[in-house]
Amino acid sequence: MKTIIQTNQLTKSFRHETAIHPLDFTLQQGEICALIGKNGAGKSTFFKMLSGQILPSSGDIALFGQSGKDCGLSRKRIGFIVETPTFFPDFTARQNLEYFRIQRGIAEKKQIQRVLEIVGLAQEKKKKFEQYSLGMKQRLGLALCLLGNPDCLILDEPINGLDAEGIKEIRELLFRLNREQQITILISSHILSELSLLATRFLFIKQGTIIEDISSETLHEKSKKQLKIHTANLSKAVQILERTYPDIDYKVLPDNYLALQNYVDKSQEINRLLVKNEILVDEFRVESLALEDYFLTLEEETNQ
Ligand SMILES: Nc1ncnc2c1ncn2[C@@H]1O[C@H](COP(=O)(O)OP(=O)(O)OP(=O)(O)O)[C@@H](O)[C@H]1O
């Protein structure tokens, strides 16, 4: 498998703070890797270093095996959405792409039709950019990314502000690009439910440090079923459960939720036990741990 991106002890400090602590990261061909972190965790800073918009404070970046000066040439093989691309408002999609095609020295004119077809904007011949919906604007941003026939896409919040239908369209488009054209994708978003449908790998970043790097299979395995209980009397419930099942594995979640990781198959027995001990349970369900919960739990655990 080919390595698309490799960083070695990459760091970035701004005047008053360190945004990225020494970061070692490898992205392999074919992956769809989701970068997940709270506001200010360092996602955009990392992406900007990869795109060459800002320089690292220390460490190396290798793109397609090339580092140093050659890294700049390899960058052409990557399509970036790192900041919302600026288009001319009174140009059509075609005119906007034509401008960027010339600016970037891309010889083949037919690339424009090709990328417009990929993102589903080929029929929009007359509409100007300013008349586009947000979804269309985002798709044009992706078309621009695809103009140079990239092998990899690095997308910072490409589904920001889209409605459910727009999000689904972009997801399906990214799936197609990955499966049919073997395009490797590194993507960030705050819409974790969406990333969980798309990504093959999840990278969690907190205060500039990767706190977890996990494949979707392992995540799925780890996030098997759990028993989620909501009660106002959480401490008493924990006490009784610990007394009855000494090896019980549980997590206390925010807002008076308790998640049991084992004894899930004994849900009826547990329910009866709590009721017998006069613990008022107002929610009791078996569920799969969602990516969102996984992220919040991870954030909490790393606070300790
Ligand atoms: N140009 C800059 N000058 C000073 N500090 C900066 C600069 N750019 C980013 N930072 C700081 O670096 C840290 C990481 O910011 P970054 O934008 O990378 O986070 P993020 O994970 O992309 O957040 P968000 O989800 O809000 O986009 C933040 O504390 C931010 O204030």
C-alpha cells in the first residue's frame, strides 16, 4: 500500500501557544480518515501545514514519499478545501473553474466538464455563483479540488452548513470518488454521525495532540452494545450494581446517565434489581455506542 502523507514530529506554535504538539501521522492510499476534535483542537492548523498555507515550527511532512522542496510538487496531487474557496460571484461555475484552470496551468480544457459532471453541476449552464444554494457552492468547491485530478482530498469541514440532503449528496460523492477512483480522503467535520458513515479510520485530536487513532472496525468492535440507564439516583444505582456484580464495567456519562459495558444480556435482571431497590429509572435501553458518545467519553477520560 502506498503512503500518501507522512508527518514526523510535526509541530506548530503561534506566538502565545502551541497549536500542534509533535505529531506523527501516516495516511495510506485508499483510506477515508476522519479528523475529529473540538473547536480549537488544531485540525485546521494541521491541514494548513499540509496544504502549505502555513509553515511548521518543526518536524517534516512527506507527501507521496517526497519531502522538503519536492513536497511542493507532490502537493499538486492533492485537492484541498482548507478555507472556503473564493469564487467570483457573477461568474458561472464553468467560468469560475476556467479561471482557476488557467491560473493553475492545467492544460486540458475538458477537465472542467469532467469535474462538473462528477459533482452534478454540469447542467447549471447559466446560473451565477451568487445565485447558488450553499450545497451547490460546496459542490463547486469540491469540483475545484478535483480539477487537478488529485489522488487525495484534504477537506476541512466540507459539509458545514448543509441540510440533510446536501450532506447525503456530498457523502455519496466522496464514497464514489474513494471507491471508483481510489481517491484517498482526509476529512474533518463536527457532524460526527456523518463521519461515522463515511470514514474507515478515526483520528481524535485534543489540544494539538492525537489522543486516539482507531480503525472503523475496531471502533465498531469497541462500541458494541451497551446498556444505557438514566436515573436521578445515580450513586445509589452504582452502589447496588457494584455490590451485585463486582466485575461490572460501567461509565458515568454526563446528565445522570450510566452506561454498562458488560451484563448487557442481563438487562431484564438489572432492571428488576434497580426497581426492587426503589431506584426510579426513567430511561433504560440497549444501544450501540455512537461515534459522538465515543468522542465525548474519550474527551472526558483524557481530562483525568
Ligand atoms: N494564526 C493564528 N495565530 C494564533 N493562534 C492561532 C492561529 N491559528 C490558530 N491558532 C490557535 O491554534 C489553536 C488551534 O486552532 P485551529 O484553528 O487549528 O483549531 P480547529 O480544531 O481547526 O478548530 P475549529 O473546529 O474551530 O475550526 C487554537 O487555539 C487557535 O486559537
